[in-house]
Amino acid sequence: FTIDKISQLMKQKSNIRNLSIIAHVDHGKSTLTDSLVAAAGIISIEQAGNQRIMDTRADEQERCITIKSTGISLYYDIKSEKITNETQENTKEFLINLIDSPGHVDFSSEVTAALRITDGALVVVDCIEEVCVQTETVLRQALSERILPVLVINKLDRCFIELNYDGERAYESFSRVVENINIIISTYHDESVGELYLHPNKSNTTFAAGIHGWSFTIKNMAIFIGNRMNIKAAKLREKLWGNNFYDNSKKKWTKKKNSNCIRGFVRFIYDPIKLLISKCVEEQYSELEALCNKLGITEIFKNCYPGFRGKVLMKKIMQNWLPAHKAILEMIIDHLPSPEKSQQYRTEIIYEGPIDDIYSKSMKNCDLSGPLMIYISKMIPNIDKSRFLAFGRIFSGSVKSGMKIRIMGSSFIKGSKKDLFFTTVHRVILCMGRKFEPIDEVPCGNTVALAGLDQFILKNATITNSDNENAYPIKAMKFSVHPVVRRAINVCDPNNLPKLIDGMKRLSKSDPLVQCLEDNGEYIIAGAGELHLEICLKDLKDDFLKGVELKISDPIVPYRESIIQKSDHVCLSKSSNKHNRIFAKAFPLDQKIAQRIEDGLFESTSSKTELVELLNKTDNNYKTEVRNIWSFGPDISGPNILIDGTKSVQYLEEIKDSCVSAFQFGTKEGVLMKENMRGIILKLEDVVLHSDAIHRGGGQIIPAFRKVIYAAYLSATPRLMEPIFLVDISTPKNSVSGVYSVIANKRGKVFEETTKQGSPMCAIKAYLPVSESFGFTSALRESTSGQAFPQCVFDHWDILRADPLKDQSYSNKILLTNRKRKGLNSDLPKIEDYEDKL
């Protein structure tokens, strides 16, 4: 196929499918992608399954994991594939934009970026390990973006060769997978999307073995067996799944199970395949030939037999009899929506503006002649890592090279000039896995890469025509992980500092999640976990800063400063000219409320009334009203609240702004070690102000207000909070004790242990402090001889019980090392330094 063909197809929007492949780590995403790529004729069928074409980077091939999500556009001509398609008779050419995404928790930001620009998701599940944590996480992300899932149950070859399951056991395992996925789906029931339930009979579930390149759906098999036995396929199809048993002696179907009845799925699908595979592996060729005769695939056998033997022969026969791409493509084309359909129900949740303006109408109809709307979800480095391409999805209009465009960055607010750029598109590019192909024009409904925008876009952005002044941006993506693990980096030779800053800028472009900060002269890189940071630092050293020596510190864990009791007295502070006095107290804020504020649930006025009710229920016996909540801090949606509890104070409104900005600043840099405060309600008790406006300006109020925050904080039993990972460990039952001992040594607590029936694996969930998680993986592997497999995700903040102000306590040591690192003096702050006497 040629690029011209693809560009013609791009205009037929009902024949386009955009999908991402999502799954738990090591469940076979990239291997499965290979079969699809091979079918489009990009790589040879022989190599499919071993090449992993979508793992483009050297370290991805070496470690056998996917790190970055990669896009590829595939062209299929259905006539030649003989795909039986129920819905579209006349159309025979399809364009499929496929994105292969990573499975590691540390890279789930890449998955989010991939999901935003696609309409369907291929959920891959290992039939032995069944549904794991990460499967659940990514599936929930997909459903909340209104993306339709279809299921592939992968690694069937393990059932036959490695574990030798009998049919009944395999059937139970498969139906458990379908059931668990449906449980997750049922929690998100959305009227506008319609039915999402998966069922093998509906042929939105495929059984596959990616590494050997074969797959089937119940529908395919029913047609194949029906032709052999002269039964109507539609009738047979219903019998091949569920509680339908075939009685061999009476040649009848029954609903009840008895001794000589075999389940339909097992009798007609599982057993023949199992027999075929075992004959190949045991090299009994004469029996194999007889079997192929029975199945009616003698031609395939004759083509392969003398040339190939053993497992290679098995792969060849299975690949020709049940080619992997055929069943999966059928499923993609029948059950996943085209951009035309999916944008009708997706526009309202991704577009920020009103639902009836021209932009959202054009996005809903996927309108070629409408205004241009592109969402850029990530930046891809080009071949020599010097520049970046902006990769995204066109929702309406079409993009040509040389167009004038308007870029709205991630922090753009409508009506302001912040993060708004005007420029032209240099080149339009089509992504083909490892290669980039230039193309003239790309219409809506497709994925696209644009060159020459890398100096304007940091991580994501919305692009529209330069004259569309009243377009709103498309909503930013919500990531399910937080960057909590940090490392400080520095250069050995100070002359290289500008290079380091430039390198860090590039690094933050290349990954959707990583944060690069400068803090008191330290340069800090924050990532989601150990592995994520390791990859980022490797990129920084090898690609962006070649030949520059770096000093990298041990991992730094961010802490939060909090309190556990209310202030024991009202604190007072005076402004520097002694004319204004501020009285305040601090109260602890409930953890759950703090978490909900952080998630942004209390932004609107209506939800603030709910917040006030929650606050009044707690036992701090004060009553407050909505208008008395002045601000959250730090950064507008932080987990601290400023409440005005004063009664009729003159001139109070005039100093409100100064108080709020001082509160933002004070909660951002706490008094103990300049970390953010968390879970604190600061309540203004009383204010005495000078009557002359010039004596109560911001310069007087702000320093005084900061002092009173710190004083109130210190009078209310200060504590430190540390971040906690939720660890999910899958391990064989015999090495569970090793897991427990490692977790106990690392100050973790196990809170759940589940064993799945019929599987040798045991799933343990535990809370583990982030500060102890470094080297946790290696310690776990040592004690269980490499059998346990952990996944860490940031979960919540937890209070350290020890008193940070008491000498030699655990918190005190953390406090002193952090103060030393930040260059603060080693004397701990006392309340006398901040509080004034009356």
C-alpha cells in the first residue's frame, strides 16, 4: 500500500478506526500488535510475534517492556482477507490507527495520553494470570474517557503446552476473565454510549495466542464447523459457549451435565486445537495428517509438513488455519466505533466550551469543512533527538502544511493571553511505528504528527485556526499517578549549567508526566516510581546531555507538614508598624475531606455548601458559612482551608486579597522544612486594623499574616506526613512468607490477601511508605528467589506518629536531614519567633 492510498482513505470517516491496546504488564500487547502489522504487509508473517516492531527504542527491545506509546497507521483491504462482515457490505478498505501502550504502572501516563486520542480499546488479558491490578486501572481510565472496550484473551498456548489444562478448567478460567471485566464495566454505565457488556457469543471477545500468531472468535469457529457438519452457523454459535453439553452417545445437546456429556466449547473448539498442538509437539505426523483431514485443513498441512517440524510446524499450521489478524480485525471493525460515531458522545466530556457553539457541533459531526480542532496529547522526539513532533488527534477540520494556527497551551484560560501562541505548521507527518512519512493534508478523525511546534508546546495543547478567537480549549488529561519520587541532579562542571537547564526542558517535553523543578538552587526531577525515574535519567544522560557529567543524588521523598490537634491558644501577630493585629487558630482537617478538595470536587459554589456541611459535622464546634471560606491553599486547590471567623470587622474586605496571597505562600512553604502544608484549617478569630488605609497595605499585612500562620501551626502539635504506596504483589503460594517479612522490614502493612481459585498465584495488597520503597523490588526478589512481582502506585498521605520537635525521634531525623539539604539552619523553629505579645 502507498501513502496516497492512505490519504484517500483518511477522508472516508466511517472506515477509520482509532484504537489503543491496553493491558497489564507482560500480557502480550506488543506481540499481538505484530500480527496486525504483519497482516498489513509491513513486516513478514514469519517474524510476527518475535520482532515487537512497536518497541522502537533500544532499551525497550533489551528489557522486553514497552516504555513509550507508539502509533502506527495500517491499511487493510478486506476483499482479499475474506472477512465475513455483517454490517458493512459495500466497504472493503479500512484504515486503522493503532497505538501500542505500555503496561507498567510507572508509565500509565503514557496510557492516558494514548487513550485520549483514540475511540476504542483492545483490552488484552493473560488467560492464566487473569485480570490484574493494572488491567483494572487502565480499563477504568478508558471507560471514564467514554472509550469502548473489546476483549482479547491472550496466551492460550500456555494452556495447551505449558500447563496442560483440561477443557473444563480452561473454560472456567476464560469465563472468569469475561466476568471480571464485565464487573468493572458495569460500574460505569453511561446512557449515551449504550451497552458495553462483553460476551464471547457477541463476538466482541477473541481468544488468541499472540506469539504463535493465531486467534479465533466463537463466531468464526461456528461458521467453520457449520460448513464441515452442515449445520446453520447461527444455531451452532449459541451452543458453543455457556452451559450447553453435547452427548456423544445420543448425538444430542442437553443443558444438564452428566458423565458422558462434554461442554460444547470444549468438545468442538478446545479439544481439537489441543489435539492438533500436542500431536505437533510430540511429532506424531501420521496421526496429525489424519486429524488435519478430519478438520478439513489438509492443504495447509501438505504445504507445511516436509519443510517444518515440531513447534515450527504447529505455528505454521495454526497461523494459516486461524490467522490472528483475521478474528481481531473483524472484532475491531464490527464492534469499535468510527470517529463519526464516537465523537458524538465524546465531545461533551472533552470540550470545555458550551455544547452548542460551532466548534463543538463541528467536533460532534466530525466535520471536514468545519473549523480546525486538534488535541496534542504528547511530544515525540525525532530520529536524532534534537527536535520534537507534536502527536495528536484531529477532531474537526483538516490540517495542511503552511496553515496559520493558534495554539492554546495547557495553562491557557479563555480570555487571557497566557500560554497562547500564533504560528504556522511546517510539515504534516504520518507516524508509522519507527518511520515518519510526510503527507500533504490530514482530515479529521485521524491521528497526526506536526513538525515545527516544539518551542510552543510543553506537554499538551489544543490547536485551532488562527482566526478562531472564541474557541475554547479541549480539557487537559487527568493522570492516575502522581510524581512522588524525586532526585536532585547537578553538573560537575559549572560551565555546563545552561546545557543542563536546556536538557531538562527537553526531558519534560518527552514524557507526559515527569516534572522538572528548580528549588533553592537544586534541580529536581520527579517521576511516578523508581523505574520511571531511571528511564528519564537515562534519556537525560544519553540523548539530551551527551558527554556532560552529572551528579545524581539519592532519591528524595517529598513530605507534608500537618497537625493532629487544634491550637491550644489564640495566636496573635502584629504588623511591622505595630498598628494592625491578627488573631488566628489552627484546626486539623479531616483526611477524607482534604483528599476530596485535592481532587477538585469543591470548586463550584454549590459543592462548597456540601463542604460546609461536612466541616460543621466535625467536632470542632464552630459554625461556618459558604461566604466565610476565603480560599484553599497552596495553588487554589490545595488541601488547606482559610476560614474567616471574625464578627463585624471594619475594613476587612480590603485586606482579604493580602490575606489570601499570604495564605497561599505560607502553606506552600511550611515552617518546619519548607514543604507544603496539608490538612490544616486556619480560622481568623479577630483582626484589629488601623483606620488609615496607607498603614494597612499589603506590605504590612502579608508578613504579619505569614507569621500568624506559622505561630498557629506550631501551637497545634505539628506532625510530618509521608506519602504511601499501594503495593500489589502477585506471588506463588509457597513464597508468601518471604513477601510478608520484606514488607514488615520496610514498615509496610499487608491489608488484603486473596488467592484465586484454580490458580497457583496469590495476590497480596499492602501499604508501603515511599521512603522505604527504594530497593524494595530487589529485596523482594531476593527473599522469594525472583518469583514475586510488585507494582507500586501512589495511594495516600499518612501521618508520622513521632513528634518532629522531640530530639532523636524518627520524624526529627527526617526533619534535620531535609533542613540540612535545603540549607536552613539546624535550630528548630520555636513559637516565640513568630508570635507577638499583646
